[in-house]
Amino acid sequence: DGGITQSPKYLFRKEGQNVTLSCEQNLNHDAMYWYRQDPGQGLRLIYYSQIVNDFQKGDIAEGYSVSREKKESFPLTVTSAQKNPTAFYLCASSMDRVPTYEQYFGPGTRLTVT
Amino acid sequence: AQKVTQAQTEISVVEKEDVTLDCVYETRDTTYYLFWYKQPPSGELVFLIRRNSFDEQNEISGRYSWNFQKSTSSFNFTITASQVVDSAVYFCALSGAVTGANNLFFGTGTRLTVIP
């Protein structure tokens, strides 16, 4: 089955710790994206990558970092510099390098930092 | 600037009623794309439809239909004969071919509850 996997579904961390969220896709999509969703709000773009070894900041990149060493994988690290890290994080991919084509989303990771 | 407004925060309907979810957008691009996504309680966003700015034809897919009107910058979504399984948060989104071409701008979503 083709799709996007994110693990784990729920993640708990202590304040001050870095944490890495996994995102893997087997759709052979070029582009991958990370979004953050807060209660009652839409999704906001954190980072995106159009091609391996290249990525760009989105609207709210501060306190986050990413890597794209393989086409299939786009992990997101939430660093201790992120002031309000508790949120629902969604990874997506699209066939085209710009989101004029639909994006396919993973099941999300709910991160709680205390 | 790109902006999507979904003024309806929450809607409740009784099963089998029709319901329309509103979406109003703003963009300076002449070429742009509009989307609707469904987010069920599981959290994963499910793609429903993509529309480009040059295609104003309305679309129907089963119980779902979409009304795209450039004159009013609206892209409304109607569910006919709603079912409990339609309960979810629905997001309208916009992508500009030029402005913010690598960004999908989402509205704040409309939570639809279908009461059996």
C-alpha cells in the first residue's frame, strides 16, 4: 500500500529536549512538507523540500530543523528553541514540486511538551 | 497576500439534511488552485478536490458538489443527504502559481457534526 507514515502517533517530551518526528513516503513523490496544526486553526507550513538535499523554510520555521537525505524520508526536529512545541504535526507529499497538485497527508504526530 | 476564510466555525445538521460549507479566498495571482480537504477524528487529512482558476465548472462527485465562483472569490462545498460519516473538520486551501507557489494556505476549518 502506498502512503505516508508518521511515527509515533503520540509523543511526550520534557521541556528543553529536542525531539525528532519521522515521516516516510513510498509514493515516489518529489516534494514533502511539514505542517503544524493548533486547536481551532488551519495548518501552517513549517518546512518544505522539493528535492533531495534541498529544503526551504515555511511560515513558521523558527525552532525547527529538517533534513532530506533520501527521497522517501523527511524528518522534522523540534528543538528546545521552539517556544510552544505542543501541537499536532502533519507531514505531506505531492507529486509535483509545487503544491498545484494535491498533497497527500500522513496520520500525524501529536506532540506534547511539559 | 494569499488568504482563505471559512467563516463557519461549526455546523450541526441532522442526518439526511443538505449542508453547504463556505470558503472565500483572496489572491493576487491570476493562476491559482483551490482545494478541499476532510479531517476526520483520526486526524489525517483526506484530499477531496482540486480546482484551478481557469475552470469555473461546478463539480459533482456522488453526494458532494462544489460551486466555484470567481466573481465572488468563493469555492463552496455542499454535501447532499448528509450522513454521520461526514462528521469531520473540512478545510479549504489555496495555492498560488506565483505568489507563495510552494505554500498551501489553509482556512481555519469548519467542524461539521451530523446528528443521527
